[in-house]
Amino acid sequence: MQLKELIQKIPGAVLYGDGNTEIAAIELDSRACRPQMLFACAKGFVQDGNCYAAAAVRKGADALMTGDPEMLRQETAKEGG
């Protein structure tokens, strides 16, 4: 499914980047990310997935989903992204 199709199904979602990116799976574990995956930067009780966004991209994730875009920008800037 193309990212732009997936985004249409999520109320309030905003797309930054290429909506034609093919997404085959959604992953919550940055260590398991591969190409054609969207990493969902979920905030838990102990860990914040936004802190692992750069790691997910290094593993091959083609897209990121976050509820905290500013935190995501800060974390990826720390990693040089």
C-alpha cells in the first residue's frame, strides 16, 4: 500500500515526504525495521519510540509515524538526520 493511502485512513494524520512510498508492514520495534516498513514511534510508560526513530531508519524503515513531530525532529537531529 502506498503511504498516501495509509495516511488517508488515519484521522488527523499529516504526510511529510513522498506519499508514493510503498509500505508493506508497520513495526513497533526499531530493531526489526526493514525496507518498506513504517516505524510507529509509540510512546510507552518507560520508553518513547521517538528516541528510536533514527535507529529504525538506519535499519531500513521507509516511513515514520509519530504523535510528537517536534520530539521526532529533535531526536533525528541528534543523530545527524
